[in-house]
Amino acid sequence: MLFYTGADNGARWMEALRRSLPEANISLWPDVAAVIDYAIVWKPPAELMTRLDGARAVFNLGAGIDALIDLPWPAAVPVVRLVDAGMSEQMVEYVSYAVLRRYREFERYEEAQRKARWEPIPRMDKARFNIGILGLGVLGMAVAKSLVGQGFAVTGWSRTRKELGGVQGFSENELHAFLENCRVLVCLLPLTRETRGLLNRDTLSCLPEGAYVVNVARGGLIMEKDLLALIDDGHLSGAMLDVFHDEPLPAAHPFWHHRRITITPHVSALTQIEASVAQIADNIRRLEVGLPISGVVDCGRGY
């Protein structure tokens, strides 16, 4: 078994893997065993992926596989992503905060406080304050269910129309119709060749005037200059962004000091090491006895 991470927490992952898979012989790249049966990776170098002929599976240490899309892994080797692994609860918390902050107009109260003004704001009708979820995978469905439970009108867009109680579904060819009613747009799509730059001046302009954008998926989904321009010209009221084209966000980036943009450092749903390793170990043991596993990626679609 081979392990590699491009992050700085490799020692913690190795400790958890050794506890959950004590029977496994785990190699660290580039000290590769002659035969690799399983690879567990995060943002691996291309050379590593070329060494996986004959592997039974590649496990990606995240829900999104965008870091693997353009790497040359053997076509016969399945890629397996994390499914939830403790991320749904975190994502529900983050998006709920972002939506409630916008719905209750807390940014206006913060501005009033800075000016020492006592200015109660009339409440908006929650049932008419539509939240659009762009991407109804595991995380998107968890967020949608939570917001429906809070009394919001919720719509969802996905490649194929999905049925979810209380959520009006839209499919791939209905993107503009979906966007036209979103008071808050929550982006939870995977980053693929098809979705890169999906939210640009054309599509973002379909949002109603005063709409708010929340991106907790991948920075490459949004054309940042277009988002900034539409906020500055008043078409969009603002954005809460957790992901960016370049991470860490460069110090000179205009998002840092924009009064209508809130940023966080890619923390909306942090990968939980113990839960993730437990899921990987279970999948490996299932593969060893010929049972089906969760999280196998359709490489043609990129998720």
C-alpha cells in the first residue's frame, strides 16, 4: 500500500492508517514497494500515478478529485473519493450561517453599529427568500434538507433532475431558469472540465438583482473578476467565499478588503482524518472479499 499527501499533516494520516489497517505494509512515496495494491493520495505528483499499473484502487483524501483529473493514472484502476466522512454536518453549519447572515441582514446591522445608528429592519418573508443549491450530491442534499427544515424555499440544480422533499429540482439544460429565482446561490458542484468557470458574467447576471453568492465547493467554478464586477456595479449584493482560484489567497487580492465580500480559508468542511481513514479501511476490506464499495468515481464525469 502506498501513501502520499501534498499537505503538511502526513504524520497524522499515517498514525490513523496504521491503527485502522495494522495488517498493511504502508510505503511512503517515493519509497515505492515493487507491487502497489492500493494508493491513498492527496494532490499526488504525476510520476506517482504512472506507477499504479495493477493497483486495485486509488483512494483520494477528499470529496473532490479535481487534483487528479489531468494526471495520467491507468484507466483500469478505479478512483475512490471520500463520501461525507464527517463533512456534511460541517457544511450544513457553514451554509446555514451564510444564509441566515444574509437573510437576517446582519451586515446592515454591523454597518449601522459602526455609525452608531439604531435602525431596525423589517423582516423578509422566509418562504419567498429562495435558496438555490448548485449541486445536489451528498453535501448539497444535506444542506438542502437542512434549509427546508428551517422554512426556506429551496431549489436545486444538478446534472440530472433529483427528487428531494421540499426542493424544486432543475436539470442540466435549465441552469438559467434555476438562477433567475435564487436570492442566495450556494455553490456545491464538483470542479470538472464542464463546470470550470461555469459561474461567469453571463450566468451570474441571470441571478436577480441583489442576490448573494456563497461558494463552498471549488474556486475554479467562479470567474472571480466577473463576480467582483457584478458586486461593484450593484447587481449582486455580495458574497461569502471559502474557496479560491489560488490558495492561500494572495495578499494583494481585492477580495481581502472588499466590504461586501466575506472570506474564510477553505474551512467550510474540513476532512476528518479518523472518519476518513475508517471509510477507506472499510472499503479496502470490502474489496479484499469482493464486495461493492462506496465512492467510486465516474472518471468521465469527474465525480
